[in-house]
Amino acid sequence: VATDLSSYASSTLEELRREAQRLPGILAVYSARDDLPILLHSKLVVSDNVRSLVGSANITGRGFGENLEAGVLLGGKQTSEITHVIAALRLSGLLVDAFTS
């Protein structure tokens, strides 16, 4: 059981950053600010503003390959809405840039 969620989140982000360096393309990762009592637990993946995946899986090898998780693949209209929500959260300061590969 993880008792320090910020430490767990940091190690998960670092694992994702290392994985992203090995792949082609650009990956932008955002996270909730760590100085607020907010837990951003959902995971969103947006691909080329055309498709998105919303689910519970951490975006890691274990999250996709070993754990029992749930998610839904969405198309253009829903992906556009998700992209606008992400942009609004970034503008509000509630969502911050974690890294870009």
C-alpha cells in the first residue's frame, strides 16, 4: 500500500517518461498540481485529437499489461470535448505540465 501518493505519482511519471523516450512521436503529459488536496485519478490519452482513451489504467506496461483495468475508446466529438477540458484545466492552473517527450 502506497502511503505517500506524491512519491508514487512521481515514480509513475518517471517510468512513463522513460518509456516515452523509446517511442516515436510526441507525448505531452499533464498532472494535477501536487500542492492542492486534489486527486486526479482518471487517465486520459488523446491521440492526434482524433481518438481518446479514458480509463483507470496507469499509462505504464503494468497498467496496460498486468493489472485488471477498465477503459473506453472515444471518437472525434468526445475527443474534441476532452481536449477542450484539458486546455481549460491547464489555463486554470489546476492541471500542470509534467513533461513532453
